[in-house]
Amino acid sequence: MIEWNPWHGCHKISEGCENCYMFRQDEKFGRDSTVVRQTKDFHLPVMRNREKIFRLTSNYNPIYLCLTSDFFIEEADAWRDAVWDMIAYRRDLHFKIITKRIHRFNQCLPKDPLRKYDNVTIVCTCENQRTADERLPVLLDIKAEHKEIIHEPMLERINIEKYLASGCIEAVTCGGESGDNARICDYAWILDTREQCVRHNVAFHFKQTGAKFRKGHQFFRIDRKFQMQQARKADIDFVPVPEGEEKNPYDSVLRLLSKSPYLREITLPPDMKHYCRRMGMERIKQQAYEYVRKNIAPAHIPNDGYQTPNKGNPVFIAQHATATCSRKQLFKWHDIYCGRKLTEKEIIYFVGLIMEWIQRELEKET
């Protein structure tokens, strides 16, 4: 990842700023992080090497702007036009501007309104529901070619469904908080945001776990050097389905399963529908995740074929209906070979399939 920090220094403005890494780093060297000043890299995009070739080429795309400050901070108003000029000059580079000050966007536009800045992505960061509901309506309203959302540090479950439904958001990134005083990031929050993105066909990226990470009933302290690595291992990034192709990832497999006379006859009884509504779909989804992880995901299951009852819980019934009740069924219907452990991405996929079947059953007449 290539950074361009034309200025350094910032002011904390919301909960996500509490343990800012830039303040931590400056404190080590006795620097005042609240003093905003130009850096030696101010002209980085137009700097050239001895061969007169730009130091930054398109191989470095994207270029992340102002990661040790905020592009729209007030103290930089006098310098910003020069930066806009460099952005316009380097059309071969794509710049990502991550900001908590989206409310200042219209005040900080370049002087020349006729220039197109389609080589810029505006990334609005919101760490909780309050900042999401405060900033994202502004993000949707601004005139920018490319818009993204980032939850980092992610401090709670955040519902951005209505913002994704606008069709204006190209991608969402989630990540935990680093540092000794980091606050907990819960994997369930990450997965919930991913599901929202999948529903609206928006790209999703899990960037890092953070230093304190909760997954189900387990709590992990993760060293800084492993936080991105562990997020990559989860393998839950989502790439949007191209326009014109099937957007619900479960439609085709449910159509295939419906061709089986046996599977087609399985339905969710009224008492199980009542159970789902009483418990809430979030609780049902947690149960589905635990059942799949414990009883289906292992590479070797001694009682395979008998580990999932066919009654007693809506998830059990859904597993039989979706052929996710045993590894033998996974092999027969989903081409997942026995003898290897399911990946996290596969677990999430099958949990999603189970929940999709249950949701469709709930929508039927009782």
C-alpha cells in the first residue's frame, strides 16, 4: 500500500479517533500531533528520479492520501488546491481519500469546477452507528465519481443497508483497532456487514482483525504483525457479481436442490417458524454457524450422516433441505470432498444458504 501524506497532524473528532495510531507514533518521538504541517513529500506525485521518470507510476495504484492527517482538515485549506492540481495532472494514478470530515467536502473542492476527478475515490470512515448515520447521508449527496465506506476501527455492529441500497457505494472495508488500548472487534459485526454487502452486490474487504478480536465465545489478542494476515486467512472478501448475472448467490443452488423429490418435500413446520420469529434471525444464524462449524466443517467426522437430527431446530431442518447435514451430502450436492476441513469462506457460504432457505420458508403462507 502506497501512502501520500502531503501534510501531517490532526485533531480527534469522534470515538474512532480515541486511540489513533498517528498520535501514538508521534508521542514516541515527542511530537505534537495536533500541529498540522506540510511534509517533505508534499510534491510526491510529480517528483522524478534521476532518469526523469516519475517516482510514482501506475504500478503503485491506488495511492492512499493523508493517512497521518485528514485531507479536509481546516489547517490545510491553503495547500489543498496545489494537491488537487497534482491529482488532475497525474491522470494515470488513482487516489483514495479516507476522511472523517466528509461534511467539509463541498468547501474543499478544487477551484476549477470543469475538471473531472474520476481518478479519485472518496472513502468515508464511520466507526459506529452514530457516525454512519451522521456522515453517510452526506457521502451519498456529494458529487464524486467513486465512493466507498470504511469501518475502522469498527466499534459495534453497524447497519448501512439503506446507504448500500442507493447504488452509490462501490466497496466497504472493515477492520479492528490496533494498539495496547485497542477496543474489541467482534467477528459477528464483520460478518453482518459482509452480508449487507452481498445482499446489495457491493464489494467487501476484511482488512485486519485488530489487537483484541472476539469470535463467538473465544477472545484473541493478536500481535500487530499478524492482524492483516489473520484477516486474509478468513478469506471472506466479496467480489460483486457483474451486471446482468445472477445477484443472489443462492438462487442457482436452491433451484438445483429443488429438483430432488425428497429435498423439495422438506418444509419448515409452523412451530419452527414461530420459533424463528420468537428467537430472531440473528440468534438462528448464530446457531447455524455453530452447527456447521462443529458438525460439518471438520475434515473427519466419525458419525458422518448421523450428526444432524431432522427435527427439533429450524437449522437442522434447513440443513437437510439444503443438503448441508453431512459431509456425504456436501460431496453429493456441493462438490466438497470429504477428508479436508471446510474453509471459513465455505462455512459462511453454507450458513448463508441455510438462512436463505429458512427466510424463504418464513415468507410462505403458514
